Amino acid sequence: MAETPTRLEDARALSPEYYLGDQWHRFDQANILASGWQLIGPAALVANSGDHIVREIGSKPVLIVRNAQGELKGFYNVCRHRAGPIALCDGKGAKRLRCAYHGWIYDLDGQLKVTPQMDQAEGFDPSKISLPPIDVAVWQNMIFARSGSGPDFDDIKADLNRVAPPSAVEGMVYHHTRIYEVDANWKTYIDNYLEGYHVPVVHAGLNALIEYDVYDIDLTHWASVQSSPMTDPDLYGTGEARYVFLYPNTMLNILPGRVQTNRVVAVSDNKCLVEFSYYYRPGEEAKADRDDAFSEEVQDEDRMICERVQKGLASGAYTPGRLSPAQESAVWHFQNLLRRAYAAAETQD
């Protein structure tokens, strides 16, 4: 039986069963990750006509492309012939989209145009065939997409603007991306992100930069933010660190002069990828190498603890513990959204 949402004051962590096994992995992919608006990548990667990026949303292959009119279009990266890939990797300036399997050709709006050796197929009409679309939106020069039904992006944008004020992210320029592999469930990684409770224990370097005693958490319907003053004259400068989470799997670390974004991709019940991208205000990009090195240090620490937690969840020795109302309200918020998704699915069965 699915768990019911809890009150913060008497909250316990989500049951370990949801972090284990292919059944829940497949459920998460189809019912949570596929339909949730998530950050796909920087708009700078598709700045011109024919530029395109290839990603997955909830295990579904997708393609984002800039068409001839300068509009962003999103499609399933699946040919209508025999499910071949339309694009194998990111690309620039394509005049058309050509399936890498049998060479069927689509225009940049997804309409089928060329079908080699199909002349003898009776009743076959390419003009009635196009790539299935997905939803695409842009916020602060970042591309968001989803491959299922869910809340309107206007609702998502309203929550984002509250926890990530436009003034804090405007003018940021994309610099580079790193991809980290973590041997843990995607939810294990997000749970860890959503609390600073572990920072004094796990992240000595990060703890020295923020004021842990002044650590605020704010919740909206689909998002949360953890914020703390930050003082680091050598690297980050002085200002505020804001750790923003957008359900189900997107994070934005808003720091003085830069933004770091994460998208957590579920690979299996005990493995995820973290797409970690860096944006800078003009003039701040000179610090990218040192910034990258420090972020690698923090990521290594998070990877270590998440992989140990995943083993603990699978051990059979763990039953859900109480959450700290002061430090783990964002974890509680995320896990209650999950509980609602699991309960809704049980009601439909």
C-alpha cells in the first residue's frame, strides 16, 4: 500500500522499497520523470537553425532542434518507419533530419519529406507522417522539456521565479558541462541534495564557505530553495548561495557570479547520471578551472555518501527514520510529492 503524505512535525523518510528494484525504477521513469518538466540543456547549444541536441526524458529518447524560423521544436528521437534514431548525437546547422537507420528524411518541423524506395507501398502518404512532438519551453536561456502530461509550464515558471529570482540568473552565459555517474538511485541523490544537514559532516570545504547557522529553506508547490550567506574572496566572492530544486529532477546552484545546473537521469534502480552544467556572468568565467576543481571535490563527496546510503537502503537493516523539521523540510516536500504520485498510481490500478 502506498504511503500517505505526512506532516513535517512527525515526518519519517520514504520507505526503502521505492529505491530498490526494477519495478519502481520503471514506474519512476514512466510516471514521474517522463511527465515532469526538467532542464534539458542551455539554449546556447541550439542557437541557430538546424542546431539540435539529443537527450532522454524518463528513458524516452528525445530531440530538441531549432527550426528555420528560429523556433525550438521537440520530438521523440524515433523514426516513424522502424524506430531508428533520427539523430545519434548533438549537431549544428542541419538542413534536415535524416534517420540513421534507413535514411528517411524529415524537415526541421518534423514533417516527413523523403522516403527511399517506398514507391511500391500502396496507400503510403508521407505528407501525413511527422515526428511525435514533446513539450518544450525556455526559461532564462535554459531549455526545459517533458514527454508526458502534467502541469503547465507557466505554473512551473511561477515557482522558479519565486525561488530563483530572474535578477539572480539573468545574463549568465553557458560555459561547459560535466557528467557524473553515481551508483545510487536517482531519488537517493536528490534526497542528499535537498538538505544541508550533512554539510558539516561530509563537506568540510563547502562548510567553510557558507554560514550553516544561517540556513533558510523555502517551499513552493513544485520547487524548494535552501539559502545561506557565502563568503569566499578567492573563488565565489561574497553573497548568497541558493540551492534550488525543481521537481522531479532539476537543480540550480545560484552562487555569486555563476549558476551551476544539475539534471539527474535515472539509469537503473541503483545508478544515475548527473548532468552538471556551468554558467557565468561575463568576466567571471576566468574562475572556471578552479570552480570546476572545487565542484569535483564536492561531487566526489556526494557520490561517496550517496553510494553508501544506497547500500544501506538495500541492506534490509534499515527502517525509515524521523526527519529533522529544521533541516530536512525540502526532503519531506520532495518525498511527499513522490508519495502522491505513488498513491495516485495505486488508485488507478
